[in-house]
Amino acid sequence: MKNNRLIELDIFKGYAIVLMVLFHLFYDLNYFKYISINQNQDVFWRILRYIIVTMFLFAAGISLAMAHKDKIQWYKVKKRLFVLGGASILITLITYVIFPQSWVYFGILHFILVASLVGLFFLPYPLFSLIVALTILIGTQIGWLDMQWLFSLLQKPLYLPHHTEDLVPFVPWFAVVLIGIALTRYGYHEKMLRNRLFIPTFVHNKILAVFGRNALMIYLLHQPVFFGLLFLLSSL
């Protein structure tokens, strides 16, 4: 059962990967002026981005709770810190070169890295995690919680750009990770993973499972490939 659940979680992440790749493909096509869309303003693209980010962060919460089911596995924490930390720095450096006025300083990889560390403190307390998640969501909606002060504090000393190509604010998105942690602790994630959408024997789900297992590699490589190909086409 444990392996099946892991496979089904990979399939879930595989769906998110496909949506993300499509989202970025259209972003690149727009960047090179093959099409004309506004992914920051158009409702469809905004909703799609919210869905993609929610799927990744929900999966991150589930993975965190499953990886440290009985107790915190510190060797896994160190490995995750090394891998995600290195990938986050790489993303920051690359985007600083390509987009010097809007480089990524706290994108989804940076967020998952920080959330994975902070989330460790919530693992033993699923009910408290749900309460905090609900507080974050409500507080954000009614204006109690606002991270703008932190940006204002750090912008000048860190030379942060006014606009960034990818930003996943810790509030409210940490609420999604907490929900994933809590539902996994209570065992409700099993019902979701047993859904027909994630049956491992389906041919397309076998492919999606491969995508899910290699999510980080795909995330790091797909944009350079798209950018390189479209740059060459634009140069011809």
C-alpha cells in the first residue's frame, strides 16, 4: 500500500508538471511574440497558475508528512536542503542574467524549501496545522495578514526588483502546505490518491508517474529547452 500511495502521489505531481510545462510554453511563445496573451491579467491564466501552485504545494505537504511519518528523518532534511537550496540559487542566478529587472528571488522552489523546514514544526500537530491554515486564509482575505512590510524591509538591502517573474508569497500559500500535512496525518490523503484519476495501471498514468518522480529535473530543464528552441527559431 505504501508503494502504491507513493506512485499515485507521483501521478498527482505528474498532472501538475504537465500543466506547468504548458503554462510556461505559452509564456515563452508570448515572450518571443508568437502569440499575444497576458498571463498576469487574464482570468484563465491566473486561475490556471493558482491551480498549478496549489497542486505542487499540496503535494509538498503530503510528501513532507509521509517522509517523516514516525519521526523527523534529519538525513532527508539535509538532502532536501542541499538539493532545493542549490536549485533555488540556480534559478535566481539564471533569471538574474535573463531578466535583470525582474529576477526570481522567492519563486516556488524557494518557497518549498522554506515551507519544508517550517513545516517540520507542524508535523506532530495536524489539528493545529488546520487551525493555522484557516487563520492564514481568513486573515489574508480580510487584510489581517500582509507580507508587503517584509518586502519593503528587504528590498533596498537585497536589491530586490519591484516586479519578479515568479513570486510565491509565504502567506497565504503556506496554508496549502499545512492542509496537505494535516490531511496526511489524519489519513485522508489516501482517499484522494485512490481516485480513478491516479490508478497506476493506466498507460498515461505510468508516464505521469515518471514525470512526477522527476519533477525537479523537468522544472529545471524545460524552460532552457523552450527558450533555446524559440530563440533559434526567432533568429532564423
